[in-house]
Amino acid sequence: MRFLTFLEGGSLAGVFVMIAGMMIIGALFFSIIVTFIVKMVYEREDRKFSRKQFIMTFIICLLICGLISGYICG
């Protein structure tokens, strides 16, 4: 008896999970790049970019990515 993979099962759940996963990974990658750019610009003038500021910038960028993807997909 041959076992079916998740995508061969007949439903579109696998395709949906793959698309959602790619969107999440893309948003994480984009947010980390934007956060590092913001950090470099902020520290250029001899100021300290704290860990809390880094996390808040990352979360704000993720929320903006979520709003944009929700607008596009919704």
C-alpha cells in the first residue's frame, strides 16, 4: 500500500499551508532586513539602538507586512 503525501491527499490544504508559510517567511526576512537598516541609520549618529528598540522595530515592520498582505489577499 502506497502512502500519500500531504499534497497528494486531494485537498488544497497543503497548497494553502505552503503559500501561507512562504508569506510568513518572506515577511520575517523582509522585517529583519528593514530592522537592520534602521539600526545602522540610527547608530550612525553615535546613539545606542537598544534591544527593546530592535524588537519593537521588528514587530512594527511585521505588523505593516501583515496589513499589506491582508489587503492584497483579502
